[in-house]
Amino acid sequence: METGNQKPTKPGKEPETTGRLRLGDFLARRGLITHQVLDQALVEQRRSGKRIGEILLGSGHVTEAQLLPLLSDHLKVSYTDVSSLTLGPEELDLLPEDLARKYTALPIGRHGKRLELVMADPLDYEAVQDLSFATGSKVTARLGSRSQILDAIERFYSRHLEGAGRLMAKGVTGAPAEPMLTPRSQAPSALDADAEGAPVIQLMNLIMRKAIQLGASDIHIEPGVPEGTVRFRLDGLLSDQLKVPAALHPALVSRLKIIGRLDIAERRLPQDGSVRVTVDGSEADLRISIIPLQHGEKAVIRVLDTSSRSLELEGIGLVADDLKKVKGLLECHRGMVVVTGPTGSGKTTTLYGILSRIKSPTTNIVTVEDPVEYQYPGLNQMQVNADIGLTFAAGLRSILRQDPDIILVGEIRDAETAEIACRAALTGHLVFTTLHTNDAPSTITRLLDIGVPPYLVSSVLIGIIAQRLVRTVCRNCKHPSRPDASGIVGLGLSAVSLAGGTFMAGKGCVKCQETGYKGRTGVFETLVMNPRIRDLILRQSTEEDIRLAAQEGGMRSLVQDGLDKAKAGVTTVDELGRVLEVSEHAAISCPGCGRLLNSEYRFCPTCRATLRRVCLGCERVLQSGWIVCAHCGQEYK
């Protein structure tokens, strides 16, 4: 928008009054800014080439609420408060979402052949002409707040896929056209074309585009009677996005089969496929899984948007102490590092963050994965294919003949793979792998249980990283909030442990889908092997003994790391209670200092507070309120 390219006026000099005042002079005359501020803005304009209004907004001398009504008066363009608008399907049908986003515009209504829009820049002649041509209407543009228009686009177009629902009403016509999405073997295609294709193609493309835009990790297309459901997994939780009529559901599934080059006629057996797409300049890999159910086939699409994920160790949520420990593990030239946690806890992201740090022209890094989730330059990546006998164990044997320096095994699933990985580490290789266990100490127990000899585990294991993913508080709507008492109790915490924290919670807004959370971060537990732990492994000690030794060696538990992040306002106690299981709460809160300690401790090593009263006569635990030991009769006053 033209907001005034002008020469500076001297303070006290009356500006020219012929024609329309330039914006800066107009604002100064109205008393919104001083002549000194105007002169500074003009200097910045000559340096940067930006417009006066943009400079004044960026410097904080004016706000949108102050500027826009005056700008409307200055430009003789009607102003609309977008925050008060309520748009229904009739209005949204007037302007496609891609055009609304491209030109920062919203449709208000139609009067005959005249289309009324509210735009961030109503004086952008080329944008108005493009919109007129695209809609076949004469466009009348009003002025509106850019930030409010963008929020309204998210609110009205994106949240529940209304556009997709209206698209379905047009029906499915003809056979599907050539797939716009392409298999991995071909070059990626854009999702922004095919505007004239069959409705089912447009619907599927829109679902995929929305999932990627919202950062969904999975898309669920579920059959049902009288209608099915499309759900997205956002930040670890599923949310309904769209209802699909039962008659249309088979067409959507068939579309997926065409995309993934699956058997379109097979509806009795499960099928798997993959495809790569490009959305808004970024590539994403889609893994398609289809299974037969009672009312039809269910499709689940795993979205691997590698362009939006951080592969840097500093960006995954490791605190300074744990980050130092992990970096220390990477300096080792041999041994095995295990990353553990449930499915979807970010183990692969952590592993590739590690590999991105140690990758160099002097090292040969080979991976065996199922599937290859990140295609990373400089790595030699092998994908498991059980149908032809290429298992983790078989792939690992082949890798050892490829002169590797560093090996990544996607997952240890059986004793054979575990033993080969351990022996690879024993023979001078640095091995990274994953397991599914609850915490770091239980990983050792798991390796022993699947048949790896204790001497081998003790010799090759150098570190274990246990992790979970917790949702982070939405930055747009966060506010100070004290944790709920029930959440504290559920985590085994006391009020003392919450002292000194700056707890936050989200109110819910458009940007976070009204959940109060936006994005996720990791909660970690890092165990570094030491002589005592190795000795406990050789003696096949209990998991609790290993946990105690690890905590005495400086290991912070998952609960402690999560609590620190909640205190910093990154996440909430309620979210920790949802993600961390009761079995993981192997800690008690010290009544003196609030520090989380092993449940077997009798005294706090930091403040010397008594954690468990023990009878002086029989050394059994005394219950609260006892004045005499129930076991030996020792009296206490």
C-alpha cells in the first residue's frame, strides 16, 4: 500500500496543502506523531526503502488500532474491523483459500457482479486486478488489519476444513485424473495445481495440504455410518477435522491407493505405500497404511515433514547439563549409545541430531532403518525389507563389511540384532540404536532379558538417553498460572518442589487450535556409564540398584527434567502427568528443599532432611504418627 514516499519537512514548517497530504504529514497534523519522529522515519525510509506506515508500526510509535482508522480517512478507503467479522460458507465460497492467503484478503459479500473484499493493501492495483480475473467479478476493496486478516483466514478456512466439506458437496465425477502426488521413485510434485481436477482429487490434496500446514504428524481417514471422519494428530493428540459421507469414503481410499501405487482392487488385505509431495516449497514424505475394517477401509498417513524439523541437538530440548553429557558421548570412538522411549517420542530426531553433529568427510556413517525417515546427505542409508529377507540383523552383518566408522541401527527388535550391534561396538565401531523402554535404567534390564550377556552389555554400553515429547505452551496466548493440585500429586511432587517457578498456561487461541499448546519439546533422562554401574550389571543387580547408582552419578530423571521445563513456563504440570506414566515416577520430593530424589533414599543428600523415619531398634520404616514401632515395640515421643 502506498503510505507516503515524501521529503522531510522541517519542524514548524507548514506542509503543502495542494492535493492530498502525504501520510507522514497527515499523521503529524492529527497529533499521532511528532515532526521529530517523522523526520527520523523519513531518514529510515531513504535507507531501507520501506513505507512510512510500516516504519512507524515497526518502531512502535503507532499501533494498528491507531493507524488504520486514520489511514482509511487519509486514503478515502472504507475501513473494516476484521475481528468482528463472522464468515459462513456463503462468503468463503466467494474466494478460494489460496488466493486469500496470497493476497491477504477476506471475502465479505457479493452485490451483483461486484465482489467486496477486505484487504491489508486495498491500493495494490495488481492484486485487485488478479483477484478480479480469478473470481470473474469486479472487486471493491476495503482496508483491514493484516494480522487480523491472517488470523481470520486460519479461523474460518483452516480449523475444520470447511472448504473441503463444501467441495464434497459437488460430488465425485468421472475417473481420477493422473495423480498429482508422486511415488518416491519420481520427482516430487506440487500440491498447488490441479484446480480443475475431480472433486475427490481436490479434496485429498486439500486434506494433505492442511495437515502439513498445521504440522500434523498423522492423518486418519476412518470409515463410518452414516459418515466417516478425518482426524489429524496434532502435537501428539488426535483431533477431528472433517466428516466424510459414507458414499465418498471409498473414493478417498482409492485415491490414496493410486497415489501410493497400491492395488486399487484389493480391499480384503492390508496394504502399505509411500509418496513424496511438495507444499509451499517444502518437501514431505507420506507413508500410507490401509487396513480393512467392518464398514470399509481405514487409511493412516504418516507425515514426515523433514523441512520443518530441527536436526540440531540444541533444538530438541536438552538442558545444558544433559547436552554436555551427550556431547561427551559423541567424543568416544567406540561403544554403543541407546536412545529409548515409546513410539513417537522423537528418538529418530535425536539420533539424526547426533549424526548431524559428528558427520564429516573423514567418517563413514552407515544406517539401517525401517523406514528411512530422514534422507540426509552424506549418510549411507539402508532400508529394511523383510519380504526379501533384509532384516536388521542381515543388514547389520552387511554393514560390517562396508568399513564403517559409525553405525545407526534403527531399532533392536530381537536378540540376534542386539548381539550383533554389541559385538560391532566391541570391535571398534560407534553404534547408535533405539529400544522401547520406560526409562534409562530399564534399558539395561531389557538388553539382559533379550539374551545379551552381562559382560557384553557392561563392556560396550557407554550411554542411554531416555526421552518423551511434551506439548509446549502456546506463545500467543500464554499467561501465568499455578499448577493444579491433582497434577502435583499425580507426579509425586510436593508444594515445596514448585517453589521459585514461573508457571504458564495457554488460554486457547486460533494459532493453537484453542488447545493452549503449540509445538512439542523433549523431556530427557541421560545415563552415562560409570564403573559402579558396570559392576552392578556384571553382578546382575536389580533395576532399582542401577537407578540409584545412576542418580548418585548425576542422572536427572524424566520427572525432574519435565518439572524444570514446567517451572520455566515451557510446558505444564498437567501435560507432564499426561505423558509420564506412574511407573516412571521413581522419585520422591524432599520436604526440605523440594528436590526430586530416589524413593529408596532415607535422607536428602542436599539439605540432610529426613525422608523416611526408620526404627532405631529394628531398622524398619516407621509410619507417620507412630509413637511406638509396630514391629519391635520401640517407643518414640
